[in-house]
Amino acid sequence: MATTGESFEVREGEPILAAARRAGIWLPFECGWGSCGTCKVTLLDGEVDLLFPDAPAVQTRDARRRRTITCQATARSDLTIKPSWASDRPREELPTADHRAELVEVEELGPGIRRFGFRLDAPATYRPGQYAILQLGPGLRRCYSMANLPGSTLVEFIAKRYPGRPGSEGLFASTPGQRLALELPYGDMWLRPGTRPVVLIAGGTGISPILALARQLAATGDARAVHLFYGANTRAELVCWEELTALAAAMPDATLHGALLRPGPGWTHTTGFVTEALEPHLGRLVDSDFYLAGPPPMADAVLALLRAHGVQLDRIHFDRFG
Ligand SMILES: Cc1cc2nc3c(=O)[nH]c(=O)nc-3n(C[C@H](O)[C@H](O)[C@H](O)COP(=O)(O)OP(=O)(O)OC[C@H]3O[C@@H](n4cnc5c(N)ncnc54)[C@H](O)[C@@H]3O)c2cc1C
Ligand code: FES
């Protein structure tokens, strides 16, 4: 590495970021899969191959400027790179580690929605709201957010099956006993300290990290006001609703709002998108800390709504599932 003079080996097909971590060298990163651009470095010498050329953080001008993202680039030749910084220890919120994991539990939660429990080779260190990257096949790395609290060797993910798409097909084809490699934690959607109200917003399987945050708030007896919004298509897809109801009841000051596109009889919450449940409350919640997760259309709609209501950008923490 040019800036520190250190060198490390990148295995065939291995992301440069992972190779550096394996060598005890910490380079800048955040998302780990190609969306944020935090890991961009300058290539002083040598050539790389991009493992995910369509990654959102890859820009057409990068090649001209000799810049690349280390989380999705591997070495084609000997390389000299210039990162913005390098350290021999991880940042406190991102102590990312490589684990071996065995699938030990699979539970059907709703139509095409399952909870997967993996037993790791060592206790998992992460903050509720963060996610793991699972190696679901050769070159098939996908992000899944932990639904349970850290501290044990078990990590749980709530995932939806998308027929014909490789990551979710790979995960849903897994049966107990199956082993895979998994890296965690990644991401920035962890609970900030403070006294402002907390607004948690989940769309579909966005419930996975939002449930972890709700479990954390309930377990720690956090005194802040908490407003939970959770949307899905049908009541059967609104998985973990009962647990969320119990968690809200256990918090000192929490309210729970549901939104269903196609509700059945007896549904007393909003009919429509989660944005329709959220909007009537936004006027008085504008000074809150917001945490949101879900599929891209939902995340984009909520982000647009928050911006339109003047929520400060540094108070919005989100994971857009794609
Ligand atoms: C931060 C984050 C957290 C997530 N948490 C959950 C969760 O808890 N539960 C859940 O069900 N889903 C979650 N997802 C979505 C999940 O990772 C998959 O996108 C989804 O299962 C569909 O993947 P697929 O391979 O089946 O579909 P595909 O259409 O093949 O891929 C879906 C997405 O994966 C990404 N991708 C494609 N190629 C690569 C690559 N080479 N390397 C890395 N990424 C690539 C792209 O963003 C693409 O849009 C999360 C996504 C993100 C980004
Ligand atoms: S693009 Fe986010 S860490 Fe590489």
C-alpha cells in the first residue's frame, strides 16, 4: 500500500477490502457491497477487475480517474493503491469479522417469508440495525439484516423469497446443516444516543433490522418516545406484528401504526402504503431521529416524504434493500 508501505495478498476473486481485513489492515468502508462509495481508492499502479460492475457507487468517470471501490474490486495484477486512510484497527461501529456459519433454524413466518437462524463460529459483535453479507454461492454475496440482538453465536435474518432471483433463491434453497461464509457487521443504521423521539419505519422484510432496533429499545428500557410504522401487502405478510405489539407495550412511551395494501376484515390501522400511515403524524415528529428499512420503492417514497417535510438529513438513517 503506497501510503503506509504495507503490502498484502489478494486471493483470486477476493475483494481488496476483504484481503486487507484478513491482513489486519483496515481501509475505509461502510456498506461493503457497492452502494456508498466510502471505500473508493486511487489506483497508483496496476489493474483491477470489478466483481459487480453495475454497483451503484461505480461511476463512469472512475476508470478515467483511476479510482475503484475496494469492496467490489479484485486484483488483476500487482497493485499500488492510495486510500484516504488506513489503520491497524477497525472503527468502533464497524468491527467487521469473517465468520463460518451453519444454518440451524428455518421458520416459515408468512407467504414466502422465512426466519433463518445461523450458528456462528464465534459470538457476533454488531449493533442492532446492522447487517451481514452472506456468501450464498460463488460470487453471490447478498446483504441480510440481523433481526436479533447481538452477543450470542446465533444470528437471525427475516428474508423474502424473490422467485428466479439468485440471492434469495440461494438462501431459500438452504436447509439446516448447510454451512456458508458470512461477514458482519456492515451499515450505518444503528440507534444514536439522545433524547429526541425515535421513529422506526419498516416496509416488508425491512422489519428484520427494525425488529432488532425495537428489541433493543424495549430491552434497555429506553425512555425516549418511540413511533413504530410497519407496512406490508396483506396481514399474512405483516410478520412479527404480534411481537412488535408486545414490544411497543413494554416500552415506556411507544405507539405502533400498521399499513396494509390489501387488509382483511377487522383491520383497524391504515389501508394503503406505510407513507400514508406516516404522513399525518410527520408534522409533530419532524424533530425525531428516523430509522427506515425496506425495498427500494418503499425506502425512496419514505425518504422523499421526510425530505418534503424538512427532516434534517443527518437524522435519517436507512437501509434501502437493493
Ligand atoms: C443493506 C441491505 C440489507 C438487506 N436486508 C435484507 C433483509 O433483512 N431481508 C431481506 O429479505 N432482504 C434484505 N436485503 C435484500 C437482499 O440483499 C437481496 O437484495 C434480495 O434478497 C434480492 O436478492 P437477489 O439476489 O434474489 O436479487 P438480485 O436482483 O439478483 O439482486 C438484488 C440486489 O442485490 C445487489 N447485488 C447484485 N449483484 C451484487 C453483487 N455482485 N454483490 C453485491 N450485491 C449485489 C443489487 O443491489 C441488486 O439490486 C437487504 C439489502 C441490503 C442492501
Ligand atoms: S461502496 Fe460502500 S463500502 Fe464499498
